[in-house]
Amino acid sequence: MTRWDEILSLPVQNPSTMEFAACDLVWSKIEGHCDNMDRLALIPFPRVDDFVRGEANNKDCPTRFHVEARRTRSTKVPYKPKVDGILQYILYWCSFGPDDHRKGGVVRPSRASYVPKKSSAGRPSTKRGCTCHFIVKRLIAKPSVALIIYNQDKHVDKKGLPCHGPQDKHAVGTRAMYAPFISEEFRQRVISLLHVGIPVETIMQRHNESVEKQGGPSNANDLITHRHVRTQERNIRRSRYELDDDDDVSLDLWVERNKNIVFFHEEFSDTGPFLLGIQTEWQLQQMIQFGNGRLVALDSRFGTHKLKDLSSVL
Ligand SMILES: [Zn+2]
């Protein structure tokens, strides 16, 4: 069989879990360029994000993957049908690389203008020369699937040594032990707390208390800073909600802009006031996780805010 016949006849793997990682897939070795053996797997294209998230939540080496390069074939330009033609090429790279801003590390020539920041002890640079990366290709011959080519799946630097995570002894006590960013779930939780008016100081105090109780930081979320929470708070405060002098128009504009968190909207009528149901992503996830399809608690407040009546449903 030729290389592409072999690739196209691989099974499409679709794990039933919300997210999945390389260890949940069976990898096939097929001869690639220069006699190298490529490690390949096919997954449904819409599940690429689930794979990227699963790979980032690696227990042994938590990280994040960013898009280092992307090429998309223009649909307007005609092309000869070729068995190996690709619609899309995406290169995902571990966010601790590919550049190396550690002492003596190598930075690609295109980024040579980079001037190392004066990093205080608490904030070492996140680029540590990690070589871990994978390629996602969407094939013309089979656009519903994503071909993943994963030849460098170890979080090591050019010398082959662990360069972040618990295996890297230089990372001990620094942020490089953990994922380079706080988790989306944690971010949503902080935003939800800010949205209901809990002050930054209170959030940080409770957070620090709970981290202390568990015996120190154990992930990136635990290392969240005052500054980060303050920035989120400022973003919320600066986001405008009075979009028009006319309240009715203002409300419609706001609903239009915040479609993703509005689940119910009924306008003023002769028989009743307007109703607006808002649910942030974090609240939705909490409801799915803890509501168990059975219980929803309702907390109504009257006159505690400038709003006359605010009901929180969890
Ligand atoms: Zn890495």
C-alpha cells in the first residue's frame, strides 16, 4: 500500500470522553519523509479542540498548546485533486517553546530582537525551549477527519532534557512546574464572583486561605495574582451596559452583544415586566455538574443593588 492509501484506511478514533489525549488513541507508524516513521492517528475534525485540551491537561506535565503556524487553502483558487492535498494545516506547539529564554537558550533568528524582560523571581519567562509539538491536517480527500502527526510528544528541550513540569528540577518552586495559564474553568469562576459584586480583596483573601489550607500551591490556578483578578475586575467595570439613552434599546443592544450568556429574554408587555435570564459558562457547567437534572436553587434579592430585583439561580 502507498503511504496515503495506508493513512486513509486508518480507523477514525472518537473517544466518548469530553476531552482526550494521545494516550487515549492508538498510534500507527507509517513511513514519512526521509524514511522517518510518522506517528499518526485520525480523529473527527470537530474534535480537534477536545484533543488539544486533553493534551494540555497532561497530569505528568501540564501545559497549554498554541497555534504556532496555520495554513488554509483558499476555496476560490482551483486545485488539482491530489490524494495528499490538504485543506488546512495547523501546527500546535507546547507554550513552553519553541524559543528558549532561559540562560544560554536559543531563540529563533526571526525573534532575535527579543529583549529578555527583567523577570522577578516569581515570574520566570515561560519560554523554555520545549520541543513538544504536533501537526493537524485536514485532507481534501476526507474533510470530516483530522490527521494528527505526533512525532515529538515528550516535553523536552533540544538536549532531550525535561524543560518544565515536575520532571524538570530547575522548575521546582517556579510557575514552570505547572500549566502556563490558569484553567478556563477557574477563570470563569473568578469572573462569575466579580460579576455578582464580590470585591477583589475578598476573592484573593479566600483564595489564599484555601491554598494555605491545602499546604501550598499545586497548580497554576493556585498562583493567581492580585493583578490578574484586578485586571478582570477592571474589564468588567469598563464594559459598558448603558448602550443607549433609551433603556429598551439599550437592553436589546446588550442582549445582542451577549448572546452567549443570555438564555432567556422576554420584553416588556402589557401584562408584565421584562425578563432577562443570564447564565455564564461557569454557572452552566456548575449546573450540569451539581444540578444532576434535579435541583435548581433560586436566590432572590430585592433592592440590594441598584437593580430593583436580582435573582440568582444555581
Ligand atoms: Zn512542553
